[in-house]
Amino acid sequence: MRLEQLNPVLHMEDYEDIPEDILRWKDDSELQQGAGWLRIAKKVQTAERPQLDKCPYTTEGVPIPNQPCNQPCVKVPSPHKLCVGIGQYHTEMDGNIYLCVLLSRDTREVLSCSFGVYRSPELVQKALELFFEIYDYPSQNGQEKYREISLFSSRNPIYQKKRYTDILSRFPIEPVMPPPGSRGQAAIISTYFSQLMRRKGRTIFYTWQDAIDWISDDITCYNEQQRYKSGQVIS
């Protein structure tokens, strides 16, 4: 799939369940992914792996004969320990917009995200769909063999809805929650969103598109900082 098609915006017409009043009074048909999002997807989708010999490989791992050794290599290994969270952001003209992020529990990087004008478990579905488009999984006997991924969430009611569990059942995902009364690794998500709000500061979003553009750029900068901290800078 082309990077331009990896659109994290969940348009109202793509929600399976959304209140009629939102459909009647709001229009998000012109919303587009921010430029920062394409940089995020491109960096994780074309990250180089170490070359073991003089022959470069295609993205499917097939050797390319008679090609220079600096050709693009396969995608980065697929993360399997994630956590999910949804944040709300106000815009002056359009009302609220919601950001869903999938974070690596190891590196704290944003691995996928989605935007929508209605807070729903379907935002998680959209982010997971993009995650499985971006990250490569090994193929065996012509069929995709997915390693089960653990997806950690808080005990927020949205993650306890049947709609949420039904969505996760469509993916090789194992939902994980902290015990009652314990924050556990949900602190990773709450820390990310609190830091995002500090970076936002007094920035005003006038439209949904303003919010998408700013947050997408912020995610790019945030991921670069996380890679720098871990010594895994991708240029």
C-alpha cells in the first residue's frame, strides 16, 4: 500500500455507529492526514536493517542482484507489546477532535494513530488497521503468520465495551488491563498525553485540520526524540 493511502483520519461516514446529530451538523469530508503523519509512516516502513552480505534485499526479503549495497532494505521488526490511549482536543470553530495512539511499551514511540470527531472504539480499530499496514510480518507457506500482540489499556469504560472487544477479536491482539485500583503500564499512556499537552501549551486549534497538522508534526518530533534517547536514530 502506498504511504499516501495510509490515512489516519476516520471520517464520519466510516463510523459504523455514530449519533445522528453529529452526522447532521458536522462535516469532516475534507479532512486530510497531516504531513507529519506521512513522515512517521515512511520512516518506520523504510527503515534499514543491517546487511549480512553484499546483496541488498527487496521489502519482501528477496535478494536484488547487480544492485549497489545502499539500496532500501526490509521493514523494521514488528513490535508486539503495545498500549493504547485516546485524547481529546478542542478547536475554536469545529468542536472537539480525538486522537488515538498506539505506543510501544518498550520504546514509548507512537507506532500508529488515528483521528476522528467522535470518541469511539472504532478509533482503535482505525489505528490497528494502519499498524498492520505499516509493519511487516513473516510469511510462511504463502500465508501470513502473525505473532500475537498484547495491547495494554487503562480500565476506562470505552475499553470495557463489547464493541471494543469485538473489534480486537478481528486482529491477532490480546487485550491486557491493569488490576482494579492499579495504574500499571497505563502510566505510559497518561504520561504521553500529559507531555503532549505541555508541548501544546497555549497553541490554539481553530479547525480540526489545524489540530491534525500540529499533532502529526508533534508526533514526528516526539518519535525522533525517543529514537535519539535509545540510540536508534532513523534519518
